[in-house]
Amino acid sequence: MSFPYRKLGRTGLDVTELGFGTAPLGNLFRPLADDTARATLAAAEAAGFGYYDTAPFYGFGLSEIRLGAALRGRDVIVSTKVGRLLRPVAGPVDEDVLRHGYATPMPFDPVFDYSYDAVMRSFEESLQRLGLSRIDILYIHDIGRLTHGAANAARMDELTEGGGLRALEELRASGAIAGFGMGVNEVPACLDVMAHARLDVILLAGRYTLLEQTPLDDLFPACERAGTAIVVGGPYNSGILAVGTQ
């Protein structure tokens, strides 16, 4: 079984029309056994998924480790994200308490940092967790007022004046990545960053569904003019549009 493929903008990548998001592999909301994670990824591959998205934030490295182990040597497209560094936890951790929504994640604390050095470090650490020598797509993760509130101006300054965008442009120019863009849950942040950089692709989560089409007003036309591809994340709003509330 396989899904149809599409060109991902100007990246030169061919991706399946349906991609596989791996936040649950990081124990999102509840623990997931290693065997179950492996079986899930094996089923996804058998179903024809050829594009997998992850992030350091998902289980504080756990999702990347599980994905890398399962797909090593496979001919698939992988995207991950930058914007958070993982710092070792200081002191004991209560494993009965969700940390940023994750159950029994790896023993790290996620710390926001969009600067040049942080982007480069995050990229290198993701390579190690995934067991890859390059990564297809890097997304700038969770920048915007929705996440940072009044601190967003400082985060944007890290990305622009602090060299985060320059780091991504260098990685793209060197061939270490095929392209970069945004991985966010809000439209204004995408438009803000598009004013500063040539984005290859935007992963927009939960903002283009049967319930909401506001990106049609400004973001999608801007992406069409700029040649920026769109990946729609959470088209069923985490399942509520598929199976209703649970």
C-alpha cells in the first residue's frame, strides 16, 4: 500500500500526501511502551507513510530516539524542529506528573532558545538522536505570541538579530537540510517570520480544518506568492472532527 506523492515546494523533496506526526511517540498525555511504539511505526510504514515529523520537545528527545531506531536505513522524509534546547533535569522527577503534557519523558527540561548557537546545537543533537547524517526539513517550533506572550518580541529578536535564521540559511546552503520553515499553531507568527526569511515550507497545526479556514485570508495567498509550501497539521483537530469527543 502507498499514498500519492507531492513535491514539497522548492525543496526538491517528494512527500506522501499524508504524513505521520510523532508527538504520541514521546508519551504525549500517557506512557507508550517501546514495543507499542515500534509496532505503530511498522504499521505506519506498511500503510505507506513516507513522511514523518518529530521534534526535540516530543518526550524531550524520546520521540526522535524511537523514530530514528525504527526507520534507520529506510528511504523516508523526516522533519524535526528547532527552538528548544534540552537541559538535564536538576533533582528528582515525579514520574506520576505530566511534564508539559508528557508522561515519563526523558530526564531533561526544554528551554526556549532561537539563537544561532542554539539552532546549530539543536540540529546536531537531533542528528544524534535520529541516527542520521542529515535532516530533510527543520521547522522553527512554537515561536509566536500564542506561546510566548509578551516575551515573543525577545524570542523574535533571537531568531532574527540573534542569528537563528542565519543558522538555518547556512544549513540549507550547505546541504545539511533540504529546507526550513515554521512549525506553529498560529497564523500571525508565520507572517511575521516570512517578512525576515525565505521559508520553504510551513507546518501549520490546527488552524486549517473544517472548523477554521482563516489562513485562506492572508497566509495562504502570501505563501503562494513566496513559493512556500504548506503542510497541514492536525486537520482533524486532534481527532475531534473524525471521532468526536472522547
